[in-house]
Amino acid sequence: MIRNATQREPLAGSVDVIVIGAGHAGLAMSRCLSQHSIDHLVLERGEIANSWRQERWDSLRLLTPNWQSRLPGYGYAGPDRDGYMTMPEVIGFIEGYAQAVGAPVRTDTTVTSVTATDDGYCVVTDRGLWRCRAVVMASGAHNIPLVPAVGATLPESVQALTAKDYRNPGQLDDRGVLIVGASATGLQLADEIQKSGRRVTLAVGEHIRMPRVYRGMDIQYWLDALGILDERYDEVEDLARARHIPSPQLVGTPQRSTLDLNALTQRGIDIVGRLVGVNGSKLQFSGSLNNHCAMADLKLSRLLQRIDDWAERCRKGSRIASPERFAATRVESAPRLGVDLQKQQIGTVIWATGFRPDYSWLHVPAFDRKGGLRHEGGIVDWPGLYALGLNFMRRRKSSFIHGAEDDVRELGLHLAGYLRRRHGVASRDGRVISRAAMAIRTGDLH
Ligand SMILES: Cc1cc2nc3c(=O)[nH]c(=O)nc-3n(C[C@H](O)[C@H](O)[C@H](O)COP(=O)(O)OP(=O)(O)OC[C@H]3O[C@@H](n4cnc5c(N)ncnc54)[C@H](O)[C@@H]3O)c2cc1C
């Protein structure tokens, strides 16, 4: 048994399952639990869709098209199926879902600790303590920005921001900006900040290059059709690596334009290799830029070939545009290996180097030596504990909106079975009611 002092908090109540987080994943799980007639509550520290309200920059649009914004029992119903939602539209979409599924959400309730007890879990919040049989952590995969160690040695004369802090160019002084990281976020910020009139340098490491539209169809159509987004965690050769693959260089714009390194360098954005060192005001970049770009070009051609082969087999005779190949990424033969922040008048560094989940409130021994959550496709290595929305958790699409449906269905089934086998008694209508919840209802709690 694992307990801590926080259990002295007043008891707010008891349910079979607590879901932590009212983003799309937590809400989808709520719908699934309701379908299994499982008593549950969704605890949310802010408002519904909080991450989209609080943690994204102003101009962001989804990089997945509207037709792909689908959740269990719900989907985009507007007129622009090929468009890309703005942040207010995403928030409206998720709020609409919460209403449609009647999710029992307690907003403004922050979970501060989760501990295991003899018969389940004790979930402490800033509004009292809950007891439950099982916990679903739908608290997001993008809670904490990852900043490489060299970040700690930046001189104080530069403003350092993460993609989570950045809202719009109005936050920046007029000097140049270095953006570290060239995946979807890094490219989108480089594009916006350069258009605001500032000089931008982009540090580029491993990246995934993709055209927005290929053969007349959104690239997401092809990834979907080829089954790439459905690839399962137990099918890939190197899962650890697959879970760390960067997001593709994509942007959602009304023009459906491609945003790649060529588009940026053509407009005067400087590209350099990975940031590897800081020495006073001097920054050092690795000499790997050419290799990273060549590798991204090669992977792009392989993907396009796969698409062409599939189209030849499965869409023969249908009206799709002809195959196309794109110019190789243009890189100087000897890209710069150093930049002097002072001489180049760079006033801001923005880290677009990824995120990790925050489970600092989880006091259960379910972490590996590196602090990662030990789980098998979201079934955590501790009975009755589940995760949602993590990168390549059960499938390549797990961390995307449309990825919730399959994961939630499978984890919901597992959870229902767990409650039945381990704790449950079935009521007359077949509803799973835990012994502890019944004890609480009959006043027999100690
Ligand atoms: C910049 C960016 C762009 C993205 N673009 C797309 C896209 O185009 N298409 C797409 O499909 N996906 C996209 N994603 C990925 C993914 O869809 C989002 O990250 C999405 O927000 C994840 O949903 P979620 O429900 O798993 O987590 P979140 O939406 O993060 O929801 C988690 C909820 O848990 C709450 N919470 C966290 N900790 C606690 C706590 N201790 N107590 C109580 N509540 C807590 C949070 O407030 C939040 O509301 C993007 C992600 C990022 C970061």
C-alpha cells in the first residue's frame, strides 16, 4: 500500500473512475465510460479545452484538415471540410463535444497528487480528495517544453521563450530571432516572425518534410489511406525511436500552402545546423545540416513513391493528379557553424524543441529509470491506471484528435474488464459498481 500525508484532505466524494483532463482525449474517454455505464468524473484544472486556450500561439491553426477532426460519435459538421481550424474553432469544437456527450466535468479543479491505496486510488485536488478504483490520465502529452541543456548557458542579454510562451511577434523586441527546431512548430513560428519584419535564423536538426497537397489531395488523406497513421505500437521495429519522431513540417492555411525549408530560405530566412554549444554570446551549430536535409528529402521521395504505388493499385482509373517530385532542399555547401548573438543582433531565442508530459503529481512507482511512464499501449504498469494521448501510444495517430477513438475504445474495454474482475459487482442493469463506491453510498466508509 502506498499512502502519503495528503490523504488528510477533506473527502469530496467517490466514483469508480477519475479522468484527469478535459481535452478531447479525456472527453472521449468520458463518453466511452458512460457507454459502459461506469461511474466517473472528469477533473480539469482550467476550462474545457484548456491547452488550446492557454498554451498555443494566437495564429495557430490545426495542421490536420477539418474532415479529420473526428471524435467518437462526433465530427466536423461545417461547410469547409478541407480547411484547418483556428484556435477559437478548435475550442468550440471540443466544447461542443463535451456538451454532446454530457461529460461530468469539474472545471477549475487541479489534481495535485495521485496515490495508490489498498482498494484503488486517492486523488487529491485543490478542491478536496476523491477516492476511485481507477484513474485515466488524459492530462496531455505536451505539458512541459523540452529545452536542450545548452539552453541553460544562454547569455542574459537574450530573451529565451518556449513555443508554449510564444503568442505573437508583439512579444519580441525588434532584434533578430533564432528559432531552434524545424518541425511544424519551428517552421510556423519562423514564417510568422519573419513576416513581422524581423530577421530569423532557424536551427535545423532531424525533420520530416511533407508537401501540404500531393496529387491534388491533402497529405493527411494519403497518410490515412496508406494506413500509416494506424500503425500500431506493437508492430513497429523501434518503438522508442518511433515515439520520438518529430512532427511533420506542415501548416494549415486557407491557401493549403506547403511550408518547407525551401519556402523559408527563399524569403531570406537563414538556416543553420543543430545548436550544439553556447560560449558567451557565440553560438555553435553542428555541421550536420546537409545530412539532415538530404535524409528528409530521401524519406520524402520514399513516401511519395509509396503513395504512387498505392494509387496505382487502389485508385486506378480515378481522377487524381499526376505524380510529382519536389526540388531538393537548398543548403549552402558550407553552412555557417557559428553565430555571434551580439554581432548579429539576435535578441530572442525560441525553443521549438518538443514537449513532454507532466506527471509530477503521480506518486505511483510506474516510472522507468529515465523518468518515463512504464506502459503497454496506455495500460500503465500499475493496476487500474491508464494514460491517453501520448506520442505513438497505441498507434501513430494516438496524440492526434482523430487518434483518440480507437485508443479510447480499446482502453475503455480493458478498464471495464478490470473493474469487473478486480473490484466489481454488477447491478441489476449490468452496471459496474465498485465495492468502495457502494460502501460510501451506504455510509460504510473508514
Ligand atoms: C502546437 C500544437 C499543435 C497541434 N496541432 C494538432 C493538429 O493540428 N491536429 C491534431 O490532431 N493534433 C494536434 N496537436 C496534438 C494534440 O491534438 C493536442 O496536443 C491536444 O491538445 C491533445 O489532447 P489531450 O486531450 O490529449 O490533451 P490536452 O488537450 O492537453 O488536455 C489535457 C487537459 O488536462 C488538463 N490537466 C493537465 N494537468 C492537470 C491536472 N494536474 N489536474 C487537472 N487537469 C489537468 C489540462 O488543463 C488540459 O485541459 C497539436 C499539439 C500542439 C502542442
